[in-house]
Amino acid sequence: MRITLRTSVLLLTGIWICDATVLCCHLTAAEQNDAASEVSAQSAPEANSEANSDVGRPVRIVSFSFRPRALDQIITLVDREGAKGADLITLPELCRGQDDDSREPTNGPTIAALKKLASKHGTYILCPLDVVAEGDRKNRAVLIDRQGNLAGYYDKVFPYWSEYDHSQPVAPGSAAPVFQTDFGKLGVAICFDVNFPEVWQQLASADAELVIWPSAYSAGRHLQAYSLLHHYYIVTSTWTGDCQVYDITGERIRDDRSDDVNVTRVTLDLDRGIYHQNFNIDKRDKLLKEQSGKVAQERYLDREQWFVLKATEPGVSARSLAREYGLEELRDYIDRSRAAINNMRGRDFPYQAAND
């Protein structure tokens, strides 16, 4: 993106003065008076266990958490929950284990059985497996679509140390793709990937709206940090009998635990949008005035200077209307700011200094 000097100066002015003056300049008097009490009264949005309307873009997710087990047990669980209705069912990392006898082709018996269930119940299924493909061993999460077809797969980019100790070591993946589903843009990261920000940045750069994290352990704060930085939902599916769900604001909105098999049902609205107030307040106010009853401000986070918009009427997209009114989503604003400032610097940051 090419940015003129005049545009760059305006952009920098908006960025550097925001901490000191933007709040007073752009908030209405009522907002200034009510901001503290409003924010303290607002809590993180509840992650509903079931969809109760067609408002927004709801996706019904079923997350299983259990230790690796036999295929017939997995089929029973998926069939039972699929019959209740779901848009996406996710299984934990290496759901059938990882040893010298666990390897199978991508289209082996596990995926063949789950394809039938995906078609039967009209749901996507994400199944992480110990796979051999083109001679390489992969820690692979396989995505099946509602028709029972292979929709794609993700190979764990950073296998854990012990995965290299097998007679056939696991080969690391090379990319973190984002899958276009009928409910939105889906990303996947697996277990040890949580320690490597570049995986999560790649998912954000590809516009992921929801990231599923199958894992052998629970993590926690790492995941919260990524949802906070990149503003996508994160849902976990673990060996440790728990499921955590993180909001686009970075807040943990579900933390379910069970002794053996944990089943979490959660509905997330992928049409909720998060925005920085810089350059957006007048546009937001016009949107809320002219589209009253269709779009509402769900949250206002005064310290971050963020706000969240959501649809309040079926058939309305809050994010689409916000774009029509010229609002820039938070992730896009940060990306634009980075590109503009790097352009003025004359190179990307970080970079190797000439005298290093």
C-alpha cells in the first residue's frame, strides 16, 4: 500500500494523540459521563449453549475433550452429539493416540467413519489423527464438510519433542491455512503450536474468525493472549477433560471441566465485530442512529478504547453494515497502521541494523 506524506502525517497524528486526547474529542458528553459505570456494568458476552435465533452469524460448536480411545467409542460420542444438531464437531489432538500402531492414511478407517457421520448429521467434523501421507508421518487435523467430503487438513507446524522419538518421527507442517466454511473462516493450531506466535499471526493474516485448538493439555493464558491480539474466537478440545472458549475481546467466556469425557456445546456469533474508536466514532454514531433496531453496540471497553457491534435483527449483518458506513475493524486498523508506519520508516520492523 502506497501512502502519501500528507496521509502519513494524519495517520501518525491519530495514533500518537489517541492516549491523551481522542477519548475526549470523539466521545459524546453522555459517553464521557457514563463510560466508567457502563463498562463496569458490562460483563463478557455469555457463550450460549444453544442458538436461540437467526440473529448474526451463529455457529453451533461441539467440543469433545478426552484421552485417546477406540474408534467405536468415538463414533458413539459423535453420533450422539451430532443428532442434537451442530455446525462443527471437534475432537482432541491425536484422538486415537500416537504410537507405532496408530498411523493410518488420511482417508483411513477413522476418517471414513466420520465422513458418514458428517453427512448423516449435516455437520463439519474436525478430527486430529496420527497420519502417514506421501511417506511422511503427520500430526494432522482433518476437516470434513457437511456432505461428508474432505474439506482440508492442517499439519502441526511445531510437533512436540517426544514426537521425534518414534521409530518414524513426525514431520512438521509448513503452513497454517484458513478454511472457508459455510459459517465462516476457520483456522486450526495444535498443542505445542501455542508457544509460537508466528502460527497465530499467519491465521490472523488469513482472516481467521474462529480457531480450534486440539491439544494434549489445557494452556490458558497463551490462548487468551492470541484472542486478545488477533480478535478471533478460540475453542479448545483437549486430553485433560476441559474446554475453554475465548472471545474476540480476549476474555475467557467458557471454562468447562469433566472427569472423563467433557462435552461442551457453545454457539458463537461470527458476525460480531470489534473496532478501535480511532477514526470510527462519527461513523459508528451515524450507523447506530440510522440502523437503530438492526445493529447495537454490545460492549464499550474504555481503557482499550474498543467497542463491539452486533446485529439485533435476523437477516442483518452488523459487520457488513459497518463496512458500508466506512468503519474499519480493529485487526484491519492495526495492519494498516503497521504498513503505513513501516512505509514512513522505509523498511519493515524488526530489521537487521546496518552495524550489527
